[in-house]
Amino acid sequence: MELSRPIRLNQDTNLLKLVAIITMMIDHMGKMLFPQYPIFRIIGRIAFPLFSYCMAVGCTYTHDFKRYVGRVALLFLISQPLYVLALGGGWFKFNILLALVAGMLVVGSLHRGKIGLAAVALAASFIFQDYLDYGFRGILLMLLFYALYDKPALSFLAVGGFMFLWGMQYGGYSIGGLRFSTQMFALMALPLIYIPTHSGLKLNKYVFYAFYPAHLLVIYILCQIF
């Protein structure tokens, strides 16, 4: 039996996904082609919270959860060789899609009342967090989005606080004596999630699926040229 709660955050997910893939591409291009300009990596921090939120919402909307997870898992496998070629880091540095699949298994299982399966997925995510892009914190972020998407004020405080503490984990930047990492700039994604928009944007879901491996291929080619 599926659990049902009204989503009271921004449901303009096509727009959010579009912003997410564009900022992700900027991040990856900055890493490989313009490492001397940190603004690219700063902008790129917007992507993961948007992906996390959209996937959490998608797990509640989909009529075929197994197929939904299967598509993303297949895309992970297809994209991994391109990820290694384009961004380096070796075969055991997995692309972001594996983290999203792990989060989807936790959230989707909870949404369908399968507590045991959700607990197993959560435990596995913790044990193998070193293999996940954004680690276990990324899974917890998706879980927070899901748990509180019908409580906007509480969700904003909980998610914002969690992301702030995450950004404080490492140094690198300093304002008024407050030291924080690039991850702090992920907070820039929150207005898009908590302020409703009505763009009316309609894009085929396969556009988003195709974009991930395609942008990695483009970056790889550009790196070979330049």
C-alpha cells in the first residue's frame, strides 16, 4: 500500500531538472577545462540538491517504481565509462547516478511502506558511502526532502540547517571569520525548491536521461582537443 501526502514544495520539476543539468555541466567543464576559475565549481553546487529533490518527488509520482529505478541504474552503467574518461578518478569513483539510485531505493521503499527494504538500502548506503558521490550525506538530503515535502517551513529549516552544517565541514572560504567549503554554495538551490514556479516547461524525460552521458562525451572530446 502506497503512502500519500500532498507535495507543498515547488512541483515545477522540469524546470528544476533543466537548471540541474545545466549547472552540472558547468561544474564538470570547470573541473576539467577551467580549474583556475572556482566560479564554475561554485555554480555546480546547485545541481545536486535539485537532483535529490526531483528524484524524491519522482519516487512518489511514478506508477512503476521498479522501472524508474531500473532506467536510472542502467544509465549509471552506460555512463560510467564516459565518466571515467571525461572526469578521471578511476573506475571505483562512481558517477552521481549511483548515489541517486541508492537514495531512490530508500525513499521509494519508504513511500511504499517497505520499511525493511528501506532500512537495508539506507544501511548499505552508509557502509559503502565512500563509493557514492556526496557520500551518505547525499542520501540523507534526499530522505529529508521526502520526509518533509508536505511541511514547507519545517523542510526549509531542516534542509537548510543540514546543508549549512555540511558546508561547514571543510575550510577553503572565509567570511567574517566563518570558514566554509564550496559545498556551502549548494544553499543557492533552495529558493528554486521552496519558491513555487509555473514555467509550463515540458520536456521528454529521455532528454534528461540522454543529457548525462552526452555531456560527458562532449567534455571528453573538448579535453582531447584543448
